[in-house]
Amino acid sequence: MDNTTQCNAIFLEKPKKAFIGSCEIPKELKQHEVLIKMLSASICETDLKIYDGSIKTKKLPIIMGHEGVGKVIAIGDNVVSVKEGDIVLIDPNIYDGTCNLCRKGLTNLCPSGGLLGRDIDGLFREYIILRETNLYRLPSSIDLNIAPLIQPLSTVVHAQKYINVNINDVVVIFGTGVTGLMHLQLVKARGGFTICIDKLQSRLEIAKKVGADVTLLSDENIERKILELTNEEGAEIVIDAVGHPDIAKQAIKILKPEGTLLQFGISTKEMQLPMYDLYFKEIKIQGVRSSTPIDFIDAIKVVLSGKVDLTPLVSMVLEFNEATEKFDYIIENKASIIRPIIRFT
């Protein structure tokens, strides 16, 4: 007797070679498992780096994707948090739930953790089985074209819990991609004065539309500009949403005494820091990683409250069967494409 059924999925076979193929879905659900029909997913920078080979996966071929929303089709025994018919946001983080860090709620730091679409097969498929702990119910009022972006928003919500933004605090944000624009809107909702920096004028135009107080091209004399804008005092907070090693050095120079650098963007490269400035101004550097279950709940609340508008961040909607043909196009047109969405029929 065959205990599996088939569905279509987007596989990465090797760098820059993706294809739609068939994958197996078990017919029987285990305890706490939920069968999800995918409704929409987003293609993020991590997916593109996996596609071009700059981020390595644990296996090949692998089903791509980690930002997505689906509909509950069936539930296994002892599932209590969702029911058939629910629309759910998917947490792509893998964690054991039993280690000391997980028991503290720090599932993002689980030593045996990982990510869907990078470490195990991901969300770019018609159906997937997940544990109920990775699912969060969404109200029907949230548009399916923006819903997958609540996953990256959860990482922004998580990160901003580590900074205190007071009314009129100057917050400099390096990078106006999706998460940079989310940081911008959340800082504005908290009363901060925002200065956004990017190498692309097209991205800065979007930053203006969603509320940036000042925008600067990264090829300008950033240190001098920031000091002029702050009466030579510097900024209270710098958020690095890029991860380039040179940004941290700039950040320490433009922060005022007791300022904070929120290191949101990541890089595998080592960086050299101006240690005397770090010491002299008592600068704080805060690292952040991913998000926890409570951050997903809080991110949904942020969207419902209107504090962050995700609609301007969606720049392309693709049908599932055409997505593999568009990866190269998306990479080549980063200046005009912020976040593409895949819709499943």
C-alpha cells in the first residue's frame, strides 16, 4: 500500500539551476502534525543567495523557500492550536524545543536549529506537513500577497526589542531593502527621526514614501552629513540592515556617546572596528538573530495595528509555475524589485 502522495515543488539542483519536480507527501499525519496547502510565498535575498550558490545548503537537490502562508487541510492527533480551514503564517525556524535555550523561549538560538529551504526542504511546494508549533493563525483581513512578509517582519520586531527608541531620537538605517524599510516604519511608529542610507536611489525613493525623514546615498560623505544633521552630536542608534563590514566602522564614528549599533545584517567576513572610539564613547553593539514564537505573534499585531505597511514592499506577483524562470531576472533587477511573491493555484 502506498502511504504517500505527490505534489509539485521548486527544487534547486545546483547553483542557478532550479526546476519544478514532484515530491512526496505522507498520507498519514503524526501527532501534532498539520497538512498545509501553500497559498503564497515570498522570494527573499536568502533564497536568491541559495539559488546563486553564495549560501550553501545542507543537501542538493533541495526544495527552496522559507517565507510563506498556507491553509490548513488536515490535522493529526492532539493538534489544538489550529483547525481545518485556518489560514496560517509559517515559522521556518527548526528547533528541538527541549534544550535550555528553547525552554527559555530562545528558539532562535537552538544549537540544533536550522531553516526550511536551506537545511531541509522548504516552502516552495504545493503542500507541506509541519508541526503545529510552527504555525500562527492569520485573520482573513490580511492580504495573501503581503502575508508572507510577516515572517521577515518578525525578525525586525525581535531586533527592535533590543533598542530603546525615544521620541525624536536620531536613528540611522543602513540599507533600504525589505527589512530596512520595515525597521524604518517601526522606528517611525516609536517616534524616532530616521535617516536612511542606500546605494540605490530607487530604494531611497521608496523609503521616502514609507516615511523616511532624510535619505542619503551611500557614496556621499556619510560621517560628515550625519554630524551636520545632528548638530555635531551624532545619532542615538544605528541599524545595519546590510551587514557589510565597513558599515560597523562608520556606525561607531557617527554614534553619539552611549549610542547603540544594532547589527541586524550579517556577513561572514571579519571586520576591524575603531576600538578607541568604541571605548571613548561607550558604544554598545547588539547582535540579533532571527525571531522567536512571541515575535511572530507580535509581528501579526504590528501589521493589524497599521504601524507597518507591507504593501509597498511587494513589487512582483508570480504564479507558481513561472517562478523558476524569474530567479535570474529578479537578481539582475534588484534596483527595482524589492520582494516578489509566488501565488499557488
